[in-house]
Amino acid sequence: MAFDSFGDFLSRLEAAGELTRLSQPIATELEITEIANREMKKPGGGKALLIEKPTVNGQISSFPLAINTLGSFRRMAMSLGVNSIDEPAAELASLMKAKPPATFGQAIKLLGTALELRHAKPKLVRTGPCREVIHKFDPPPTRTETWPPAPNWREPSTLDPRPPTISALPIQKCWPLDAGRFLTLPCVVTKDPDTGERNVGLYRMQIYDERTTGMHWQLQKVGARHGRRYYESGTRMPVAVFLGGDPVFTFCATAPLPDGVDEFLLAGYLRKRSVELVKCETNDLEVPADADFVLEGYVDPKEPLREEGPFGDHTGYYSLPEPYPVFHLTAITHRKDAVYPATIVGPPPMEDFYIGSASVKLFLPILKMNFPELVDLALPAEGVFHNLVFASIKKTYPMQAFKLMHGLWGMGQMMFTKYVVVVDEDVDVHNTSEVLFRLCANTDPQRDIIFTRGPADVLDHATPALAAGTKMGIDATHKLPGEGQVRDWPPLIRMDEAISNKIDAFIKSLKS
């Protein structure tokens, strides 16, 4: 199911009882964070919040702010137009298992599957709602302004006598020690200068002034790889940033897709409708026609990097200042009825837990193709995305758990995982208590724990060096003789199934 706009999605949430409107003025400086944080900590993730009158330096913004819109399993499913993430995951699994047809009947069946992908490829259109209001910043200013500027300050424009600037957006200062205001849900569009392959990533952006921001693409991210090619050639790098539109865009920007796979292809597949793209006003990149806001600009490789941060991060701690590229704004376009999308990150659980869980479910079929023994995978909220992974396997030979650990550490963003715990297939990896029981019961520390070194999240403050650290794997499965287990392995205590069924019927009779 495709949503025509971010506002359309919010209307659906409200109709389903999943959104709370707050009509009082609420400050973007810390206050929205405190309200949203309390909501996210409620059982099941609380409700989405629509702040109708967010204030910036005491002035009410022209745009409402929505937060926690993907912060529950139900809202995450609604954003993809399904009842459960299991539905698109099952569809993807069937596609991944498709084999060349051997008979005419199989050919017809495979054709039907292929036709389901007819909507995946994005298509270019002339214009769209994201260009209802256009303001170009040209030429760049020669002065340096503090952000936000004085309330009566206006950038000159021939397209709009009272144009918006980035200072008009209700951008939050999320936590007390943050270096300033940050865009927290910007979908950043870049292209590989060699292949032309597009990438859409979610990288926070610190506001320096009304014309420049930080561009926090970490060194292992695809956007950073694109950037390095421009830095090598010394040519100006076009960048486009969009906010809002169909919520599937935000999800796809966070998805762990292989390098070179277009996120808009995944978005088209999930929404069952091609993503309509429009060309930017001041560069050759394309953005969704139904986006709420578009920030166009560039990164100049000849310009020195600038300190970015600190920022209250998804690790639950502040990420400290580090040098990053500067994004220069050349144009802002937006819908007339634009809603500013935001999130916050910090000590778990937060909205990002539900987004990450959806990604795990969706891409589990692909992992299973590489690891046939894999039964299920979970990223507990306490692991803040990828620090901790629980995996269950159907174990058939010695050392199989260790084989899986090394394989996962070599799979995309799994390289950031610090701890992998592998359990048997009968364990519910989404039940942390059950996993910890098996971990404590089934392991000998010297035999069942391995350490290795590898890449680490640049935001991980605990590693001895930036972006490099140690990983630990724990084999909490039952042990086989080939794994050094010479003693008999005892069975798990379970009640006889017939007795369990009899008592179930007995309890049911008492209630009737």
C-alpha cells in the first residue's frame, strides 16, 4: 500500500487510534524530546505524536512536527500497508526461492511472481507536491550568520517574496549537551560518480547556520564511499536531502541493503507502486515527488572538514565531536501542507528499535539463503541495533554455531555486532529471559566463547580505537561429542504433552 503523503499516513494513524495531537506550543529545545521519550518508553512504544505548534526560540513554527510515527510494531506494519511485517517477509522469501521453470505451469506461476515486481522500478515525473513552494539560494552569501537568524530576516528570492529558510523548520535540539539543532530523519541522496548508482541513507545533520549543516556519513556508509570518490577527484559533490513523503522511504533509507541496490527499488516493491521522482532544481539528483521538504545542495571536497557533535546518540551516550564534511544549501522546496518528521535517539527502547526489528524480519529470508541452519534472529532493544544479536539454529554438526558467528560478522552492517549469542532452534530469540537461561545453562566459558577483532561502529565510545574493536561469540547450543563434550548431555525438563493438553482442558472447564 502506498501513501500519497506523510500527512496521509498521519491521518491513517489517527483514524486507527495510533496518534495523539498536542495543540499547545511546545519548544523544539529539549521539551519535545522529553515528551517523546516518555511516550516511547511506554509498553509497546506508546503513540505517535503530532506537535501542532512547535516553537523555535519561542516563535511558533509554520510547520507542525510529527514524532514516534514508526515507534511500534503496529505502526511499523501500517507504514508498509500490511497487518504484520511477516507478510512482506514471506513474499520476499518466496521470490528468493524462485527457480527457473521446468514446465509451462511453473512458467505461468513464475510470471505471476515477476509481475508483482512491475511497480518496483522508480519513474521520473515532471513535477510533484514537493515543489509547490520553491526557494533557491543563489548566489551564496558572503557573510556568516548565526542560526536561527533574527525573526525579521529574509533571504531574497524571485520565486517567493517571503521564502522559507532552514530556520523556518522546527528542528530540535534533542538533549542538553547536543552541539545544536539536528535533522534526525533526513534521507540523504547521493550517486556514485563512476557507476551512477544511487544511494539513500539516513545521516544526521547538525545545523551550523541557515545555509550550512554537518553531513554525518560514517566512514563505512555508502554515502561516505561516494564522497571519497569526489574528494579524490576534487570535484563538487551534489547532495539532496528529503524529509517526509511516504513513510516507507524512511524505512528503506535505514535498511541494510547491499551497496549498489537502489533503496527506491525496495520502496516500490514494498508499497506496490513505483516511486515517482522529480529532478532537483539546482542539481541532477532525483527525490520523491511526494516528499514534504527537499534540501538541495553540495559538499565541497576543497573545503576543510568541520567539527560535528556532540550528539545524544542511539548508543544511549553522547557521540563526541569529530570532523565531518559540510553540506551547503542551494535550494529548499516543500509542500504547502508540509509536516516536519522527526525522531529522537537515546537510552533504549526508542523508536529505532521497531524500525530495526522490521528490517531484521524483512531480510531474514536473505540471511537464511546464506545460512540454511538459521531459524530466527533478534536484535534486543538493549543492544541498540547491532551491539547484541541472538540467533537460533538447527544444529546438525560440531562447531556450527561458530560458523554462523563468523558468517554474520561478514554480512554488511552485522560487522558492527559486538556480541553474538547462538542458541538451539527451540529457543524464542525474542524472549531475552529464555536466551539468557540457555546461555547460563549450556555454556562453559573457556570452551564456548570466542574473541575476534574487526570493524566497529564509529559511534561506539567503548572501543579502544575509533571504528575498530573486539567481538565476542557465545555458543549456547547443546554440545556434541565433536565439540569436546565427553559427558552425556541431559534433556531439558518438559511436561508430557498429553498431560499438558489434559490440564489445559481442565482449566478451560473451570472458566466456563
